[in-house]
Amino acid sequence: AVRGGDFVFLSGMAAIDPATGAPAHGTVAAETRQILTNIGELLEAAGSSLAKVVKVNVLIYSMLEYENMNSVYREFFPTDPPARTVCGAKLIGGHKVEIDCIALAGAAGLEPPDRLHRGVIEPANPKLNVSRNANLPHSPGITAGDYIFLSGMGPVDSVTGSRNLGPIAEQIRQTLHNMAHMLESGGSGLDRIVKMTV
């Protein structure tokens, strides 16, 4: 973990047995549980906790295992879960899951200052609330003071709520439109983005 100002940044972690340092290969559910347990312990040691996580990125070896990962993930983030992006990826070392995160941290283990209150952003247009509409274990967006962390977004039609599976240019345009809507719902805009992953 690295602390930067009021945030703690954890690098991508695979399932490792903390007692031996050996890989803890298993099912997607078992690896997810081990990783999130390890992340919780690292965050506590860095003056934070799972409850203060604002953004999570999950890499999973097969998107067919998405629900198996979600079933365990829900246990660790039961209320107001962080913003999250999940991608399928070929992982090294035979691992099935890798997770990284960003969390709020207070000075010397104290609560973060009031100016960094952690809150959930919901889109003004309920058709774009994919997190809630699909009962997914992540929030559409999380605020932490002047910072906004958004979950991964796709080309969801703002009128029907269904995915726009047209040409890639249309999908990109729709996704950026949805992102602008989410940022505006949180009092910001596309012109204030400092980092985006495509």
C-alpha cells in the first residue's frame, strides 16, 4: 500500500496465503475471499478500512465467473459499496482474480477529515443506474470531498435502459454521454476528469 495525501492506494493483489506468502489458488470465490481479506488487513495497517474504499478494479480470468466473484464480494461491501470496474483478463501465475483499490485514510488511523466525507452518487436519470437496476454490488459513483470515482460504464441507452450494441463510435459516444450525466449528478463534468481508463 502507498499513501498519497488523504488516500491509500493498493496495487493489484492476487490470492496469497499471508502466513506463507505462497499463492492460494482455488475457485474464483475462494480467491476473491482471500484477496479481500488480505486487502482489509492491509488497509487497517495503513490507517484505513474496507468501509473507506472509494474505488475497486477487479480483473477476472473469465467473465463467466462474474457472479461467483460477486457472491463473495457482496459479503465484504454490504452497504454503500465502492465504485467498481470489472474486466476479463488473462492473469499470470495461474491466478483467477486480481483486485486493486483506492481508500480514504485519516491521519494516524483517525477518521478522514469532514471535507472528505464519503458519499454515494446516484444518476439523476434512473435508467442509467445500472448498479441498482441489475442489483450489482457496486455504487454508480462515490464522492470523497472534491473527488468523484465512477464505476465502469458502458453504452446504456438513456431512454430505454438497455445496452446500445451499435457501431463502436456510437457506443463510445453513448458511454461518454452517460459519464457526463453521472459527473453532473455529482456536481462535476467531463472537463474536470483527471484520469480515465478505456
